[in-house]
Amino acid sequence: MNGECSRCKRPLTVENASNAVARTGIGRCRSCENEHTKGRSRTLGGRFTLGRSQAKFNNHKWELSFQQYAAIVATGRCFYCGNPLPTAAAGLDRKENEDYTWDTVFPCCGKQPRATGPRGCNETKSHEIAPILLFVRRWYERSGKLPTEQDFADSVRQFETERDKAFEVISKLEAGDIKKLKRAKSVPEELATLRAG
């Protein structure tokens, strides 16, 4: 059975589509499927699903709801260095080697796939460096002086306060607004749109 790509309308063949799609004649060619997957991974819902899948693949529990995940990444900034969160990855870092739960993760940057340049905080850590040591390193790089233990505690407390406020707002959203948030690229961008609308 021959069909055409549901997106670009080119004929589906074994050369340009998966065997199942080419056989049934229903679906997208490889090129369009890759574009679809790439676009989806850049949404909050896509990054949430990617993070959950990656956690399962690495034998870690993922105990975050979408609303909790959105609240954790709501600032859009890495806890350690303040750089933007990745646009094609979950953007989370676990304390020590724990599971993904509300109290055990920080928002964390990482180098984009195939990007050149220095490694992001998540890639630098890779369970070789305790969160407080990575925090100290990034603090020193920014300010030229070492932070105190109180600086770390204050930063954790500030993050938790912002996270909790974001969760309070997100948890009050209606189902339709949650769907819009899942399709958004960032939490602040979508919340601003929802408040304006």
C-alpha cells in the first residue's frame, strides 16, 4: 500500500520512512518525523516526557508531576551558574545520586546536543562533584571569592521559595491552561500569556 507523508505529501517509501509507515502508507516520512520530534522536545511537555524516560532508562524513579516539574524549571535559569536551561533536555540535576523527587532536584544547565563549547553544570557534575562543591566553583567563577555555607543555604532557600510560589500558581491552572503550558517553550512566557488573556 502506497501513501503519502501526512506533512509534506511526498510518497512514502522504505527509503524515506520506517518499515511500518511505508507498509501501511500512514504517517510521516523520516525527515518530517525528525522535525516533529525535534519541535516537541523543545516544549515543556516534551522535556518533561524526555526527563521521565531518561530517568527510567537509568533506573531512577521519577516522582514528579508535570506541575511540579514546571515549577522547578520556572525560573528558566540554572541553580548553579544562572545560565539558561537547555531547550532540548529536562534541565534537572539530582542531589547526590537520588531519584527525581520534589526535594531532590535543582534546575540545571547542560550543553545542547552536538553543541561546541564548555560543558554545562549537569555534564560537569555527573555525580563526581557534590552539589555544594559545584555551587562553590560557579560562585567563585562569577564573583572571584569563595561563598560561605550560609550563601549556599540562602541560595537553596531562595530557589525553594521561588519554586513553591510557581507551583502555587501552576497548581491553580485549569486543564486547558495546563495543556497550553505543556506546549509552551518556557514557564514564564506561558504564564505571562495566560495572565494577559
